[in-house]
Amino acid sequence: MQSVNLLERSVNGTVQRVLAVAASCLLVLALAPPSASAANPGRNDNHNDHDNNNNKDWRVRLQQELPLLGHRNWIAVVDSAYPLQTSSGIETVNTNADQLEVVKTVLDQLAKTKHVRPVIFTDAELKAVPESDAVGVTAYREALTNLVGKTEAQSMPHEEIISRLDEAGKTFHILVLKTNLTIPYTSVFIRLECAYWKPDAEKRLREAMASRK
């Protein structure tokens, strides 16, 4: 009988300790501040983290690829609606960044390289897009002109540039940096050329080779 009483007291003591621990846990949870996602059900923390990572990753990706890129490669800084192309050599990175900021970063990085130089193309349609149909396009044109500076940009119809990239992407690597700009025909296409071998030198070389035949 005494052993039964001892067993009952032991069980009762264990149950009391378990209940005390459970009560403490419930109290901590009740006093804890709500999480950011609970306070704001519409917020997607994973999405925001992904966007922040994208914003950093495109800069890292650019720095990693520049030493590998050479003549006939392209870098395109495009607006939000630019299509996702499927040629095997085309790599598209969503920067989630301002388009002019990305263009500036690319040109600044290219200016530091010794092996390639940029040849810039813009959509021919950009010159004709009216402010009434695309608010902000006038300011964008002026900002882009100031940004490009002495590097004269060539213009070409949008569909023709896309076709060129699609064709080049079958053989050469193309880095497409997609931005959050929502103004049409604002993409900037940069074809890379050899920085230490100029077109006139290439012309003289070909003429000399032809004269020896």
C-alpha cells in the first residue's frame, strides 16, 4: 500500500511539472511580438529576400562574366516587357533595379576593362515615342543621352535588334539584364568589340592578306 502511494505521488509530481512547463511555453508565446509576416499578411518575405538577392546577384554576375566576354558577345539592359529569348547562348538575369542605374554600372565596368569596348545600340522607335503615350520618356531620352556621353549610340528597329541577338545567341554568349523600367523601346544593347584591335587595323590586315594571294 505504501509503495502504491509513493507511485501515485511520483506520477502526480511528474504531471505537475509537465503542466508547469507547458504553461510557461504558452506564456512566452502569448507575450512574444507578432512576426512581420503575421503583422502584414500581404507581405511575402521570401519574395522580398529573393528580390534583394537579385539586386546583388546581377552585379556579381556582371563582374564574373566580363573577363570571359569578348568581341561578338553582347550585354543588353532591357525594360520590363522585353521577351525571354530561348537561344542557347542567351542568359537573362532579373535585376529588379533602375534601368539607367544598370546601364551606368555596365558602362563603368566596361571602361575599366582592357580587352573589350562597347558599341551601343538603341531602338530606333525610342526617338518617336510621344510623352502623351509614355509618361517619362522625354526625361529618359535626355538622361540616356547624358549617360552615354561621347559614346555615340546607333539606332536600329527593335525587331531587328532582337533578331540579331537571337541569331548571335546560337553561337555566342549574351547577357540580358532585365530592369524594372516600364517605358517602351528603352532597351540598351551593347555589342562588345576588341579594345586593342581597331577596325582600321583589321581593314589594313585584310587588305595586306588579299594582296599576297
